Amino acid sequence: MTQATQPVANRIAIAFDFDETLVPDSFDGLLNYLGYDVAQFREERYEPLKHQGWDGIAARFHLLAEASQQRPAGQKITKETLTQFGQQHQPFPGVTEMFEQLTQQAQAIVPDIEVEFYLITSGFVEVARNSAIAPYFKAMWGCEFHYTPAGEIQCLKRSVTHSEKTRYLNYLSKGMDNHSQDDLLFVYQDVPEEQLHVPFSQVIYVGDGTSDLPCFELLKQAGGIALGVYEQGTAADWNQEYQVSQSQRVINLAPADYSEGAELMQSLTLAVESISKKVALLQLSQGE
């Protein structure tokens, strides 16, 4: 009888985008932290590059490295600069408390279930790694700078594009403890469901827009849960701005507010409860 039932993976994975999902936009925040007029910087430096066909990620990293070179000695943009900015870059309301609340919600249904948190961003992962919420994540993946021997930012070293975010969803699903994140054979090889660290049907992904659409699509097809977030007052523009297709639609779209009782927190709680109850049923079927 046991062999006829589905295998049990006793964990839930919740993956988040970073910018405009858990925190305000880090690029704008960093520009402001460095003393630049954000609107002017975007209009005079960033937008011209976009019009020339630059990728948005490459443009941001190039412009910050260029800006650092133009700044006087003692005001260069360094790894320490990103560390200090990350330490003061505050998350949206309720984010800090959310991790423990969701874990407790899952364990109220399945006492021994594990809830793991991951971050997959096309933004500055160095900022995320130094934020107040960094300790809650099992892993963080994102774009990184290469630094000079003196610690100044020099160029883009690692890029996590929109489509590559799905690579890291595959990575967390298969388990990452004994493998390099550059092991593409491991990331994309077929793995029997009973050997998965966490099946996609037990993965929740939360993101705010274009960089997250491939992840939304993957999870919808694989039976996972995708939740969209937006800044207050912009819900009406979300579908039009991002041209969301049928396959990329999320289960719910809510304001970026993780406070207890807020719609987004209710959505996350219900998602965790639904997966936890499924795990409880599978445990029961196998006599655990």
C-alpha cells in the first residue's frame, strides 16, 4: 500500500524576489544614499543606455562603476559602501516578523515540517546579504560586482537574468548542499520525485513584476504557488504594464505589506497552510 502513495517531502520552500518585493528599489535607494538626484540620474544616465539597447542589469552595474570612478578619493563606491547601505535599507512593513509567523503556521499543522526561505534577485545581492533580514534565508542568489584590490566596484561579475531565476528554483528543488551553483548538469537533470529536496508543488514564489514572470510560469505549470506584489496604488497598472499571459498569472496580487492581517500576509498564510495540509495527508498515507 505504501508504495502506491506519493513520496513525502517534509518541507516547504518560500522564495522571494528582493527589490520592490521585500524592500523598496535598491538601485534608487543606493543612488539616494550616495547623494545623487535619483530622477536626474535615471533620466540623464540610465535611460540613454536603455535607448541604446543596453540590458537593464548591465546598465545599472556599469553606471555605478562609472560613477565611482568619477567620485573623489575617499568617496568611491566600495564593497563596504554596499554593506553599509544594506544594513540601513529597511524592508516593507511586517517582513521581519513574517518568517517566524509562517514557520509557526506550518508547524501548527505538521510539527516536524521544515520551512526554508530563499532569495532570488536580479538586483544587488551584496545589499541583500547585509540587510536585517539576511539571517532568515537559507540561500541568496543575485547579481554581483567584481571589486578592485582596494575594494572599489569595477564591473558586473555575475548576472542573474529574468529567465535565469528559474535555474535557481530548480537548484533549491533538487537540493544544494553538496553541489556548486554552477553545476548546470545537476540543476537541469531529471531527478525522481522521491529524491527531490522539495518538489515544485511545495514551493511558493513571491515577486513584483517582469523579472519574476518566468518563475510564475514555471510554478503554475508544476503545481506550485505564485504570488504577485505591487506598490500601494498601482494594482490597476500591473497586468497592463507587464503584459501578463495566462500561463504567467499569479494566484493572488496584493500590496507589498506583510503586516499581520494584510492581504499579502493572508495569502502567504493560506498558501503555507494548504501545502502543510497536503504534507500531513501524505504523512498519514505512509503511516508517519
